[in-house]
Amino acid sequence: MTQVLRHNDPRDIGGYRIEARLGSGGMGQVYLAVTEPGRRVAVKVLKPALAKNPEFRTRFAREVDAARMVSGVHTASVLDADAAADPPWLVCEYIPGPSLGQVVAERGPLRLGQLRALGRGLARGLAEIHRCGLVHRDLKPANVIMAEEGPRIIDFGIARAVDASTLTAVGTVIGTYAYMSPEQVVADTATPASDVFALGCLLAFAATGEGPFDATGIPAIVHRITSEAPRLEGVPDSLRHLVAACLAKNPLHRPGLDDVVTELTADPALSEADTVPPDERDLGHAVARAAVPATEVPETEIVHVAEAVPPSRGLLSRRSVLFGGLAVAGVGATAATAALLWPKIAGVGDPGADVVIATDGGEDLIHGFAFAPDGGTIATTGSAGIRLWDVRTGKTVREFRGGNAYCVTFSEDGTRLGAGTYPVRVWDARDGDEIAELEVNNEALELYFSPNGKAVITGPGSEGDGIGDGKGVELFDVDRGERIGELNRDAAQGMEFSPDSELVVTSSNSGTFLWSAATGKKVRTISKEFGGRAVFTPDGRNLITDSMSGVVMWDVASGDKVRVISRSGGAGLVSPDGKILASDDGVRIVHLWDLTSGDKIRTLELDGQFVMDAFKNMAFSPDSRTLVTGISDVRLWPVKGTGKPRTLTTGYLPVHQVGYSRDGKTVAALAGDGSNGDEYSVNLWHV
């Protein structure tokens, strides 16, 4: 799905007219653009931080020159680039179609004949990339587009330049861990054999719906890749030997791509039901036909997002916050692709909801919501600003017109309302009078009040553009309308005030830190590991972090480690009573932990639903007895015991955010499929 342009997005890059956002990732932002003759292209603008290395531009130019030599029906061509621009950019062929990850997630594993066609196409595409002296380094389901003419490989040609630049200096490994070779995991040299390993992972994923080294956290994934045999149960017998060979730990023992193509040549013994035509161009049609009956697919162009973003993983307790771009979270396609992946319903909103809040669509998209502390009203944010609604009637109470707002939140006492407009604005929630305009240096995709309501922190958080982009956390005094300081400057993943309003915790690529809320000065370094989100317990005595070491509890006063709750990692949130942690494994399992004893209370299996973000897609009830989850449905789970969940809605539209009102009487879910703005709605259930 495309996203509307933000106020500071470029409108023209190198003569290419920018129309919309497509996605973002660790290397930069991707835009949909149009050439003068009217051809659609994907323009990737690299992070300014990457260009700071004096050797980067030369290396980038060399790699792009090689990438422009790549041709063939199984790759997306690099059409243009400017390594001297500030920042550097490149233009790629725009490929319509869903990703392999989307197809498997929605319709399950591919048939044997489709697997062979997929493997042949990918092997031929990789061979062409290698012929030009490149190694992809990041082959994964999101980087394979199931186009009409067959599978197409995207996002090749710049990973080596990035890997050798400033990213390496901060210890970053290029690639998505579950599909990385052992040599990449340990930061050794990647070779064409590394891509063969990733190809084996992709075939296993396409055959089973799971990666051969999937685990509940990065450390466990790394251990399996380097030390354990791949899990290939479910891979067809005739392919298992080949896939296992591709996944050999020693790169010298992996087959060459020519051998892979030969092995995947159609087996005459295949049954007719498993056979597809030998021309891989039919694979995309086969997948599309399998997705929904032809009569249900609208005759609208399928839009491809050029770079997929792994679901962000978060850890935070307060649910009064709205992330910007929630309604366009994740990566996918508009119109036809959305219809393939998400069944549409008649009308707007969920038919089973007690109240449905929806705007007029078009330029007035709903990005998310925040409950007022009294539970009687709810604020929504979007392209046209902020609106306050009555929870019982769904009628508009007040409008706060401030332009495109990326996030919204109430102060703890409900008297103030803040929004991630540009500049950031704070109003009196009772009468709508503006209290402050805060000039931010970075996009405010997250915004939090201190518990006393006197300060706010803003930043890109998990919705930011990624590594080393200089987009940190900004701290402001609301009453004076002044900046106190800028905290992290390396793409903070999360931020939160302490319950007494005296401290701020930030987590980022460089670690987890405590800061003085009064001065903006650093108080203590908690950990120097890459940090996911960090959250205070309600009493303020402890801090819980999500990092490479797993989920860890720390003593705030001393900075000492109290206990490791889970070594497999996993984002999560703390219950209001401070006794329970809910953590997800990034796939489809939620674990509930007793924070006093460290024992696991129960495990919730979400029936194959993909947990996109623990922070956005889970929320505790105020009494801590119930956990609400929302992915493609909304469920209420009892925290204690083994009781089954109460399902409020089942699979109508993708859910981007859930929340509980402070009085515990209402559950809300933002849902929408992205094909039209008016299909984003906030659905309310009076529970």
C-alpha cells in the first residue's frame, strides 16, 4: 500500500516526480515516482548518515554501475542513480505484484510444481546478479515479488556498499537474520554461496510457511543457523535433498546455481495437480488464481512496495499513544493485492462493532487513536488533523485542525492533548485552546507526556527510518514551549518517562540509556546492546529491556541486572498492576510472565496470526485481568488460567492498533485494508 507524502518529503528527485511513499528500511526511504513519459518507477533515497563515510560514495557508485548491468526476467532493473547527490539515490524498475511472503501468509505453502518454478526463477535471477560481480546479501520473502511473468528479485546491488560503510562501524550485519548464512551471521565475507543458502531458506519457507531456522528471538535464530540442522519437515521429499544441500554450513559444500536449476527441472513423475507450465511466467498467474476467485479481484493495478520493513518490536506500558502511519503500517499492495490478502466487507468498519468511527477518506485518513483518560472520548489522528469523538455515539465532539498529524496522546490527567503535527502542537483538551507549538528537528512519529504533564518527548521511534539517521529523541518543556535537549541521535527505537516524571529512558542501536527529564543530560547507561523498547514498571523501581540478550529486568537506582526473564528476546508490555509482562516472539506466540517470580504464566497461540508489533497490537485491561490482541481479528484473552479468548471480530480487515479505555468499558481497534482511505475505521466494542 502506498502512503501519502509527508510535509518534508521531496517532491522531485533527479527529475523524477514523487507521488507517494512506498516503504522504508535500514538503507533508506522508498518512493513511488513517475518519469516525464509517465512510467512509474521506485526511487530509493539512501540515509544521509551513509554518505558521511568518505569511501561510501565511491563504493556506492561502483556497486550501482555493476547493478545496472544486471538484466533478465527475474530481477528488477536498476535504471538510474546519483552517488554524488545529497543524499545519494537510485531508481529501480517498479514491479507490480505481491511479495512471496504475502502470498504464503495468506494462501499457505506453494504446491510442488510452483516450488520448482519459483526455485528455477530465483536461481536464474541470482546467477545474473552474480555474473555482474554482485552478491545480494539480503534475499528474503519480502524481496521476491510474484509478478505476472514470474518471480522477480528486488533490492540487490547496494548491500555491499552499505555493509562496508558506516553501518559496519556500529556493528550492524546486513541481512534479515532468519535468511542469513552462517558466514554472514558471524560477519564474515559474503559470497555467491551465501545467496544459495538464502535460496534454500526461501524454498523451505515457500514449502512450509516457516523458515528452516525460525525461533523466538535473534539469539536463538543465530544459534540454529550456526549450530543446528535446518528443520525441513513439510518440504516435499523430491526437494528436501536439494534444500538441505543449499543450507550446508560450509559454503564450499553448497551447490552451484546451475546445479540448482538442473535439479529443479520438472520431474516427469509429478502428478498433474502439482505441475505448472515450465515457463516461470505462469507462476505469478497461478498464485493469483489460487488467492481468490477471479470474480473477486478488482480490475485495479497491483502496487508493489519495493522494500519491506520487518515488523517493529516494542516494549511499553502506556496505551494512550498513537503511532503515526499505523493505518499504513507494514508493506503490501493497494487495491488488487489488498483484495488478495484481506477479504473486503460491505460498508465501512466492522459490522459487529458497537460504534464505528470513520472519516470521509481521501485526504482525511485515520492513522490511529488515543483514549481520553475518562474513557468517554477518543481522539483520532490523520491527514486532516485531530478529532475528538464521543465513545458512546460516535459523534464528533471537537476538531483540532493542525495539518497532517502522525501521532496523538493525552496527558495522564486528560487536560492536555498533544499531536505529532509539524510543528508539534499541544492543546487544552477541555476547550481546544492551543497551549504550545514545539519546533521539532525530526518527525514526531511518537509523542509522550510526562506523568505530570509538564514535558513531552518526541521522536521517530520504531516507525523511524532505521539505523544511524540522526533522528533522535527531543525533550521539551510544554509550559515554556522550549526544547530542553536532544537525547539519542542514532534512531531511537523507543522512549518513555519514568512514573515520577524525573527520568527518560531511550533505547536505540547504541544501547539503552537513562536521562534527566529536567536537564536532558545522560544519567546512566543501562546496556550498550542494540535496544528494542524499554519500559518502566509502574512503581518506577525497575526497567525492562528487549535486546540481543533477551528480555531483561534492571534496577533503576543502581543499574544492576535483576533477572533475565526470557533469553529468546521478544517485545512486550507490562500490565497496569506491574505484575505481568506480555511478550511476543515476533511470529504468532504471546508469552505471559510473572514479573515477581520470573515464571511463565501461560502461552497464547494466535492460530497462525502474525504478531506485527506487541506495542501496537496488544493491550492490557486496566484491571490487568485481560489482554486484547488484534491482527486480522480482535480477541480478549484471560490472563490467568487456560480459558479461551472471546473473539470480537474475525478476519474482516487487518488490525493496526488496539486499545482499552482507562475505565475498562471499551475496546478499540483501528482496521483497514488500504485500498481506499474511507476503509480505515476505529471500531469500538462496549465490553
